[in-house]
Amino acid sequence: MSKIPKETVAIRQTILSWLKRCLDENAITWLTTTADDLMRDPEDWQLFTSFSLTPRHTGKGLPGLTANEIREANRLRKGWDPSAWTADQAGRTFLLLSYAEQGEEEFLDKIEKIFITSDLGEAVALYQALPVYPFPEKFKDRAAEGVRSNITTVFNGIALNNPYPMDYLDEGAWNQVVLKALFVGSPLYKILGVDTRANATLAKILVEYAHERWSAGRSVSPELWRPVGPFIKDEYIADLRRVLDDPDPIQKQAAVLALSASKVSDKEKLLRPYQSTRDEMVQKNITWDVIGRNHEFESH
């Protein structure tokens, strides 16, 4: 009998099906043989070595998932989006989920050791796979550690297109995800739950961060105002007026959306002078995600 939830078994089998479609027979034979060994009674070195050597067998190309495969991923684990995973990342996750058959204690012990000794590529694979590991509540501290990483690619592995922070991090750790994303220039629209997990404490933190940026003569991402909008207070109105009058249309659009989402009593009066911008936004269906994508494009 499997020692992991049936959902995890289904995810493991699904990942293998993707890999079978994009890898040659030799790579698949190595993966399945190695997985069989890891599910039996392996030595520790077998797990560590196979995890490290996976890219030699799979390469680092993108599996190129179809729309149906991406939908299937989301069905198996809500919010899971492996569309940008590379073949080696998928292969490493498949092997880890095979080793999980050793049971909770062994799995948690060995995966923590891999986290500690991982190189950059391994760390990204480990963090972005957090939502599909069994015993997910046991990884909260490890996820928080990834958020604190000073390596942007590692931070992005846990923060972007990953449902784990939204589902498991407490408010303090969650707020750190959003603030850190703005600090390193990662897009907020790729953070799952950016709207549902918005909170008054985060809004205050972000407004203070905007003040710091302005005081230093630096720009503020228009996405900053997305989690602020529902929690705008009278004391924030002067800040929103400043953004409304910014010559950058993306900044102006962000202020309009933020104020529109607020509970400020006289928001319609505040927005009235910007009716032409509002009309254009409706016509072009300008949403927060559109603002995020446009800002990301302009920033690069």
C-alpha cells in the first residue's frame, strides 16, 4: 500500500506521462528504473546522486505542456501551473515523489538535506515543486526560507506561479513575499493569491515602502497599489493623487483601479477628473494583470 496520498501518486504518474511525450526511450528507462529503486529500499546516496544527475539524462528543455495538460495539473492540485517547468525539473520532482513512498519521516529528512546542499538549479526545482509534495504543511519553514533568499531565481521559484505561499504561509510571511517581489522587481501579477491574501497590514507596509522609494528619488511599481486598493484610508489619498497625476499612463491606470476597489466614500469625486482614463480602461479591458504584464514588458 502506498505511503502517500492517492493525489500525490496521480501527480507522479501525470508528470511521467509528460516526460514520456518529450524524452527519448533511454531517458525514460533511466527515470522509471531509478524511480522503482527509490520506491523500494534505497541507500541515501541513490536518492542524492539521482537527483543531482537528472539533467544529464533529461536535458533542460521545456516539456511544452498542452493546454489540456495544464488544466489537468490544476485539477490534480488547484493553482498548480507547471507550464514553465523544464524537463529536468519535472524529472527531479518525479523522482522525489517516488522516494516519498519511504514515508513521511524519511521523505522530510532527506528532502531537507537536499535543500541544504542544493545548487542554484536544484534549489529552484525544489521550491517550485512545493505544492505537489505530500505532507505540505511540514514545509512552511522551508518555504519561508526560500522567500528570504537573496538569489532572485530561487525567490521566484517559491513566489511566482506557485500556490504554496497562498495556501500555507502565515500573514507575516505572506506580506514578506509581496514586499520582496517589489524589492527585487518580480511581477506581482504572477503571485497567486495576491488579491485574496491582501490585508491592511500589508497595505500600510507597501505605502511606507512607496514613501521610501519616492524620498530616494526612485520610481514605484504600479503593481504596488494592487494589494493597497481595498484598504485605502484617508491618509493614503494624497499618495493616490500623486499616482493619478503621474505622466506614465500605466501608473495612472493603477491608481484608478486601486481607488475603484477602495471603500473611500468620495472615491467617485476623486476619480471624476480622470473619466477619460476610466473609459479607455473599460474599452481596452485594462485589468491588474494587464498592468502587470505591461509594466514587466516596459521594465525589460
